[in-house]
Amino acid sequence: MGACRTIFVLIVIYLNIVACESKRRKILQTIRVDYCETYCKGICIDKISQKTCDNEDLNFILTNAYQLILNDGYLEVKWNIPDANITDLSPINKESNVKLKELIVSDTNPGIRAVDYLRQLGVEKVSRFEKQLSSFEAIERNVHYLHGPKSIILNVRNSIRMEEIIDYIKQTMDNINKIIINANDESENQYLRIGDGVFKGKSKITSLTFTGFKLENFTTETFALLVNLRKLVFSKCTINYFTFLSTLQNSLEHLVLDINDEVDIKYFKNFPRLKLIKVRYYIPHEDFTGLICKQNICNFTRGINGLKCPEVCVCQYYYDELELSINCSDRFLSEIPPLPIPIIGGVKLMFSNNSLAQLPNMSSDGYNMIQKLDVSRNILSSLSINNLPKKLDYLDISFNDINEMDNKIINFIKNLAIFKQTGNYWTVYCNDEPLLQLFKHLKSIIRMKELELRPIFIKLLPDSPEGFIKYLGQHFLRLGERKQKYFLINEDQLVSSMIQKLDDMDKIMSIYNYMEWLHKKLPSVNKEHDLFYYHHMTAACPYKCDCCHNRTTKSIKIDCRNKFLYSFPGLVPKNDSMIPKESISNQLELHLSRNNISKVTIDMLQKNMRYLDLRNNSLETLDHEVIQYLKRFKKSIDIKLSGNPWTCDCKSRSTLSFLRDNEPLEYNLTLNRCNISRGDCPDACVCCLDNSTWSSFIVDCRGERLLNMPVLTNKVTYADLRDNNITELTLMNRNFLEKRSQASPLQLLMLDNPWSCSCKDMENINFMKSISSNIIDFTELNCSNGEKLVSIDQDIICPSGFAYYVALAISLAAVIIAINFMICFRQPLLVWFYEHDVCLSLAARRELDETKKFDAFLAFTHKDEALVEEFVEKLELGRPRFRLCFYLRDWLAGESIPDCIGRSVRDSRRIIILMTDHFMQSTWGRLEFRLALHATSKDRCKRLIVVLYPDVKNFDSLDSELRAYMVFNTYLERSHPNFWNKLIYSMPHTKM
């Protein structure tokens, strides 16, 4: 399965690359295989030819004269000597219609041009050609091998040899329409002299730019042949007079005079086609009707249609964009007012956050001239091709109520440079192919603001996989294109370029994984990231997926098949408040087959699914919560899980159980992959492996409602039979288990079964006891009546006649003994009743010394006075209450201590000795002990209570009489947890 899956992935990747290349057809990707044979004409190894060629890498050719380095349409030609012989170049491609994105050469011969290289290399077009010469750098753009470049840029170096620049311009083919000449440092100190015939034959030139020069010898004949010149730029230049411009009166529309001198606009009043002048300083003239710009701001007052800026809006003309910006946002407007038309450039209308319900018709000329239209956050419900300006190149309809588009609108949007739509809830049917393809194309475009490109990459860098951002940036900048201050790149082309030269499958798959990571991060760092929302969906359509409404099933289909996804697509919205209540559906089809998803959690799933396809992914197990979800909704959800590398580990028991019940073929394939024979696994159970300590083959039959133990084989190590309805082991079961116990013991779990424990089941019970060492939970097994199985005694549950009479005799004897026992031991029984608060009225006894003044005399040494407080609290304030006598309170001052001790002993029913180490060391303490001992020696009731504290280690400090008493009599230990109950029991009793 693994090998087949790898082959499939490679095929898909190859098809994706081919598809992307077909979209980018004619871009040269590799140099022809037989290049060296062509270069050497078959005699590379002949010493006479003196030609060498190495082409082990088809994108790197090394010859004796030059090197060819090709990388995704970018070709560099490095010559070994500056004075190159271009005829040494051989065609690098057999096809005739290929093109290059960029061609960089290292020769220094100004006479060799881009067209010469294209013809020698067999390439039709190149978007950019660069050549470094000793006196200037030449950049040619959009060069055709027959017609030459559309534009050239000449960047002059320090050592100016103007004749070389002039010659370069003269030798340029007549198809050129734009020339830019820049001084090296724009310091306005370099002289520029151009003769009268330089532009001969260059009548197609429409734009000419000079930067950083002092102009000399410019005459009326200098530009006389440029009859189509519309734009002339002198940036940071020095010009002493403007008379040489007179020949451009009938063609010039756009003039830049970026000079330090003040420009008198009156001079240009006779330039009828001149629409814009950009200057630093100027003297205005009322007859000039064009725009006058300083820096980036132009003095717009009214349009050519006679309209001024709407009063409720703010208008500003920006030179850098050549654009009239009309800002009518946040004005509570319900319709677009009449708009002015600038004399030159485009119109940008910002009309967001208003109450616009419908776009105006095309009767308004000002509206029809709009090139950029922002109507986001309005209440538009539809789009019509009749309401969109014909010159529109930028459209933002975000956060409106638009839900569908017809084919005319779709075709119109395909030609827009920028289209923003997030926040609308679309209704896209699965058979609406044009709209599906449009959204698929829009999703493949990554759009960023050009100025935000670097900050976005910086924000992504800290959390980026190692080396990914750098690798991404190299391809990103090379493949992307800039439109209207935005940077756009097709993700399909980007990924194709990134994996094209990778031969390691792990690296290829990691690119897809990293791109998925990128899209998870983009919404938080890129404000231009567009999300696509659909009616009846609680979240945006997931990355790489196609979403549509199924007309037949009335459900939402989310098609993510074969997209190299590593993560389960997010379907739960981050902010529920943004989702309209009517957008929630009860039907959702999720197609996720043939991806690399390895984990699914319960929070990823929705209750409104009717179809879930996870076939051919990388799932090894499913969470228990997910399995419970699938079981709960399996009647309403069509679930497909086959083709995954499921693990046989017993931790995945719930997953295996679900596969057994719902995907039996997949379950069997999983067991076979784990070398588990289906014959060793009972149909009613789940088989798994436990390798936590040592390899074990476990048959798990928990909760399967079995009535009997299933048939097992000798390969089984553990059998889990818990939570079933098994009442006994059959004879066949017992025979099998007996044989197994003699060979390799089988470990069993049998808890939570209603075992039968009647007399007829004794054979089964005795057998289970004989193999109890193999039953892990034997001591916990219960009979159906709740009795422990281990405690079942045959003599009890199977009584004989003789046993009956014996039992009767024993019962009678027991009654007689009990009566005699109660008569003989009446007092101890009453004591037990008293201690356990049972029948207290019977337990209370009559004390012989009820006339005594105190219930107890508390004897202690003065060093233990702190111990008295708890005795007062428990005995005098507790229940029952006793009256205590102790010297701190009840002895009179001045009396003899021995007399006080003797009187206290006589007047108290009990004497409590607090036997501490201090007491044993005290002379008065030992005297109290001895008097109490003598006073109670003849009493029938035990009056002396000794409380022994933990600090007393032995009785060696006592004399022989007292030591003997402690050795041969019991005492109460203060540390005993039941101390107070024992002490209260030893106190005088009263009737309750």
C-alpha cells in the first residue's frame, strides 16, 4: 500500500507540474539534452576541435567559452573572455516558440544586442535583457528576436562615453516605443549632448525620459522626428531654455520639468494636447487647461465634463498613479453622485460603508470612466454587466449581500487586475462550472500590498519552519508580478517551481505541508487575504477546497480531494457572531480522500454532516470522542475510512471496533497488515496488539453482550471478557483453558458478568477457582446475586439432610449459649452498648459512690498545666458532662498538699493521672499516684485511670510498687485515635 501511495503522489505532483507548465507555456525550463553534441558537432573529445562541454545538469552547461545557467526561465550567459564570439552559442531549445523571463549576459561588446542572443539561442522572446558595459548598463524589455525591444533603459556610469550610448540608441530597432536614460548619481552635473539624427527611424517612441543631466545642444530638430512622443520627462535636470520643445506641440500630452528653475506655464499655452505638467516651481497662466503637479499632488479643480468634485466627497489627483481619487466613503449615501472626468489618467472611486443598494447605469460619463471602484460594506444584492464601468481594472465588493454572478460578470471579473469579494455569502452550484473555475482561480492567487510584502515575511519568520521563508521568498519574488501597488502570485505556479528540482519525496511533501502552514498564518498577517463564504456554511470555504451547493442532495459539498492537505480543514468559525443564522445548514458533504491528514479531533467535526470521506489519508487512529461521534451519527452520515494506515495497538481499540462494525474489509486489511490472522480473531471481538512491555496478542470482547466465551486460539495472550452476559464457562471453554494453563497460560479479564452461583454451577465455580491465577480480576468477580464468587462454599449452597439437622442442633445450642452468655456477661455487654450508644437506658449503671462530690480528680504536675484545658473542654463541656477536680481551681490556698491530695482522691469517683515525663519526675506527682493507687485498691469499680503521653519512654524512674502497677495494668494512650471515647466510657455512668 505504501509503495502504491508513493507512486500515486508522484503522478499527481507530475500532473500538477505539467498543468502549471501548460499555463506558463513557452517559458523555457530546461536546456536541450543534446546541447553538447550540437555545440561540439559530435567531436568534443577530439583534441583538434579544442571544444569542451559538460551538461551533467540540464540547467547548467559548461563549455570552453562560456557557461549557461538556467533557472525557471531565467538564463545567465557568462563568457570566459569579455570580447565574446556570440556565434559560438548553440540553440538551447528545439522548439521555436519558447521564451525567457530574463536574460543576463556578461560580454562587454555594445554592438551585440538582445536580438542577437535570441537568434543564436533559438528563443523567440525575453521579458528582460540585461548587459553590463564599461560606460553604461543596458536593460531591454519585451524583446522579440525579429522586432527588437519595446523599451530600453540606459544607466550611465562615471566614465561617460556618449557616443556609445548614442550608437546603442541608433542601432535599436524601430519597434521601440520607450527610452529611459539615467545619469549615474542623478546629481545634475553630467552633460548630455544629443545630435539631431539620433532618433531617426524611431517614430514609434511615445515616452522619453532623461534623469540627472545638464542638457546641451538640444535644438528644435532633436525631437522633430518623434511625431508620436506623448510623454517627455526631464527629472533632476538642468535646462536653460525650452525652445527645443516647440516641435512637440502637436503630440506632447505629459511633460515633466523637474528642474530648479521656475517654469512659466504661459510658454505651453500653445500646446493643445498637453494635459499635464509636473514642475517644482511655476508661474501659472489662466489659458492653460491642463493639470499642474508639484511632487505627487496635482491642482485638480473640475473635469473635462465640466463637473467639480461632489460636495459630499473629497477629491485629490495623485501624480504617481496618474489618478483622480474620489473618496465618498462613510457618508451615508444611497447613490453615487455625478463624477468629474480628469483630463488625463484614471478615476478611483471609494464608496465603502454607505447604503448603496444598486450600482448606477452607464448613462453617467464620469461613472463610466472609473478604473478603480470600491463599493465594499454596502447593501448591494446583485451585479450586472450593464452597471460596471468598461475601463474597470479594480473592483472591491466585499461585505455586501451579493450571492451569485452570471457568466457575463464572471468573464468580466477574469480580466480584472484586482478583485475583492470576501464577506459575501455565495450560492455556487456544483454544476456551475464557470463560477467554480473563477473562484478556484481567485483562491490560487496570493495577493499582498507591495509595501507590506517585506513586513509580512518578517512577521512570518519567527514561527516559520526552518529555512522555508527564505526558500519561499526566492521563488516568490521571481514569479510574482506587481499590479496597482499590489504583489500577486499564482500559488500553483509557486509550488510547482519550488518542488520542480527536488528529488526527495519527503522534501516535496514538506513543501505542501509548509504551504498549508503559510495559509493558516496569512489571515493574521496579510489584510489582503481573501476568504470565500457560502450560504449555509458556518465558516469560510477551507484552503485548497472547492465548495458548492449540490442541487440533488440539497447539501453543501466541500471538495478537498487530492489536495495534499496535512490538516483537517477548519469548518468551525472563529467568531460565530459573524455568521448569519440563515447560513447554517443541516447538510454538509466533506470529501477529503487522497490527502495526508493524520489527525481528527471532535472539535473539527460538525453535527450537520451527511457525508464524510477520509479514505486514503495518513490516519493511524481516531480519538475516542470522534468514534463516539461517528457511532452516534452513523445512520445519518455516510462515513468512509478505508485506505488509511490504521494501527493495531490496543490504545486504538475503539477505532478498530468501529472499523469492524462499519468497514469490515478495511478491518481485515488492518489485521493482515499487523500479521493477525482473521481465524485467530473471533467475529464478535476486536483483536489488537499491546507492545507496551512485551508483544501481546489481545482479544478484546468488552461490552459485546456475549452469552458465552468465544472460541480462542493458542496465539491469544489476553482475552478481555468484561461487561458481557456470560453466566458460565462451557465444557469446551474449560477444556481449552485447562490445556492452555499447562502450556502458555492465557490471561483473562471477566469482571461485570452475571455469573451463575447455584449448586449446579459448583463444577464451573471450582474450575474457575483452580485457574484463578490466570483470571486477573478473579477476586472482584460477583455472582448474579451480588455475592463474591471467591467466597462461594459448596457446603453452604449445596446442603445435605444430615447437615440440616446438624445446623438445627448448632442453632439451638447457639441460642442456649447466647442466653447463658448474656446472663453471665451482662455487665460487659452493657458496657459495649454504652460505648456504641446502643440502648443507653439499659447500659447506664448505678454507681456505688454517687454521693461523691466530683466525677474525677485530675492529677498532673504544674509543668503540664497546658494539658488541662482539653480535658475541661471534652469532659465538663461535652456530652455527657462530668465535674472535674484539679488543684488549680479546687484547692484552697494554705492547706497541706498531702491533705489536699487525699481529700481530692476521696471526693472523686475517678482519679485521672496525666502520666507525662514531667509527672514521673515530680515528687508530688508520684505521691498523688500512690495515694490514688491505695485508695482504689479495694474498690469493686476501677477508679484509677492512667493517661500515658507519648513522651514517656519507660517507667524506670518510678519506684517498684508504681512500676509494677504500670506493667500489670492497662492504661489509656493519649495518642490513640479513639482516646476520648475510651476515656468517657471509663468515667462514671448515669442513666440516660
